[in-house]
Amino acid sequence: MNTAAMVQEAHRILQLNDKGHYTVPTHGLYPFQWNWDSCLTALGQQQLSDDRAWREVETLVMHQWPDGMVPHIVFHEPNDGYFPGPEVWGTGRPVPTSGITQPPVLGLVLEQLWLRSAQDGATRNRCHLLMQATDRWHQWFYRCRDPQGTGLVALLHPWESGRDNSLDWVDALAAVPADHVGPYQRRDTQHVDASQRPTQFEYDRYVALVQGFRALGWDNSRLHDASPFQVVDPGFNAILIHSDQALARLAHAMNDAALSERAEARAQRGIAAMDSLWSESHGQYLCHNRRTGALVDSASVGGLLPVLVLPAGHPHLPALCQRLRESLALAPFGVASHWPQDPRFDGKRYWRGPSWLIVNYLLIKGLRASGERALAQDIVAASLRCIEHAGCSEYYHPITGEALGGGTFTWTAAMVIEFLQHHQA
């Protein structure tokens, strides 16, 4: 498939999944608006319509909670093809939403949308309102997910990570009691082969956490300390830190000095705290189980994502780059979501091995910023090999390039446009 054909197909998928003011990740499997899907999709939409890209993120932020959280799903219209639906979450929002969040890529995306826009007065006003909402969301993270002021925030549910069934969560999830979970009907395995999805053991605990948080009235001032699952993910924190850095630059350009200073201060605290997650033996960062106080012996792509925020010359950057090179040598269809030589690696099962173009994008962005442009370009090439081999799927087997998960996937299409328009050598 040549470049023009790739772009044309990506445009078709964006339009196919467009609901007018938001997009669905793909019809059937994911019929609602997902947080980080929507934000990253806006990057691709901007190639078609600047206004439509801004409207995508505005629609998401319209459903920000009063305490500042931006939920991970907005249920704009009824659809019984997904579980758990709004009746399970029971958050009581005027438009139903889930009660947890997702990786905060919004600040990163806003900066890119602004830099690529006409930057007229109307766009400036839109951007400034979204900046303020993003700042409130970031403040919420440190208030509600880092109550002891460590500089790093915790996940309270695997779904918040975006890497739902990563091996990073195995031990922490096993400690979640699920005896009280009643019968329910999963919908995901009706759309995708069960071998490519989380196990029933995991799903029971996903549901148990939702039920426990609902019993607490979704009071975010209580959830952290009450949650049996508290994991500090270096990848998630790197995304938050990077979004704060982008927010600081954007606020500076908008002459909002107070917001810029707040965002930069949060980012600097986070970068300093990240070293507590470094593993010399693994040559990468690891998750931290806040319940047990131990680092998690699991070499996932989450531990490589800090390249997003490490500056050129940082002492850990060479080791991360070497790790990425070795990963590509073992698995040529994008960066594997888990280390390919780990005996638990599963190239088909969601986040236990497959490569994802949105993760590749984040890695590329960090590598280019730190001067590692050749390695970044290798990851671009690996990502485009997936498209040439199997089209715009949800994720890919990193060794064979096999298409996995949902098809005609929106954010994958958006990343194709991003790579071809903005990240070629």
C-alpha cells in the first residue's frame, strides 16, 4: 500500500466512526466515546477539519466532573453492545459516564492542535478554555491520586492505565476480592476472539473494583485510600508529566503565567520522583505497588514510556533506547507491549505482547525531542509495516504483524496520518 492509499484509507475510517461531535473507537466493540482515544483521534481529524478536531476534545471536556476528573467513557447514547454500561457504573452524571479516568494525553494534544491551527482569536478562546479544564484535571490527579504528595499518581483500576490486562497488574489485581461479584455477560468476547482479550479472572476483578467504588458514591476524596488496587505506573505518569510540560508551554504562549508555572512545577516534581521507579537490573522503569511498597517485576512498555519526558543527556536515556532497539530486533512490527523474551509474553493477548500504534507514537515523540531521531524513525517504519501488512487494526502481533482486536480502528487511522504527515524523517 503506497502513502496516498494509506492516507485515503485512514481518512475513510475517521469518517466511518464519526458521530458528528465525537468518534467511537470502532463500531460494535467500543460504541461510545473513550477519553484518550478521542484526544489522539483529534490529531488525525485536524487533517480533515480544524473545527472538527477541536470539537472532538470539547465534547469530551464538556463531561468533566465538578471535582476536575475527566472520565474514561462518555455514554452519549444507549447501546447494549458493551459491558459494563452506564447502569453498572451508576455515577449519576447528567449524561452517563464511567467513574474512572484514562491516560491524560489532552495537554499533549492541545499543544499540537494549537501549533497546527490558524491561531485566530476564536481558536485562541477555544484553546484557553480547554487549557483551563486540563489544568483542573491535572490538579485533580495530584489531589486525589497522590494524597501523600510523592510527585507520582496511582492508578486505582487497570482500565485507567489504558493497558488493561498488562502483566504489570497481575499481583495487585489478584489481591482484589471478587467473591461478591454476581453473574454478568461480557460483550467484548462477542466481537473479538477470547484469546485476544483479558481473562475471566481479570474481568471479575475489574467489575469488583467498579462495584466497590460505586458503593463509596464515586467520592474521589475517599477512593484512593479505600482501593485494594493502587499501582504507580511510570508510563501513565510520564504521559501526565509530558502533558503538563505541553500545558506549561501553551499557557506561556497564551500569556497565562500562573497556569504555566503551576504546570511546570508539577512536571518537575514528577520527573524528580520518577527515579524511584528505576530498575538497574531491567534497564528500564518498573511499576510500584503502593499497597505492598514493592516494585513490580514486570518489564512492560510502560517502563519505556518515560522517554517522553527524559531530556537529552539524562543518565537513563541510553538504557531505554537500547531496550527499544532490542525490542524492535526481536519483534519488528512495532514496540511490543511486554518484553518479548519474558516467558509470560503473549503476542495476541491485548496488552501482554501486541504492539499498538498509539504507544509507538508516544515513544516516537519522546525520542525525537531528546535527539534520538534515527531510533524514532525505526519505530515509524515498524508502525507503517503493520498498516501495509494488516490495515488499521486495534493492535498487532509484534512478531508476525497479524491484525488483532477490533478492525477499522479510529486512533490507529489517526496515527497513520500523524506518522505520514508529521513524523517522517
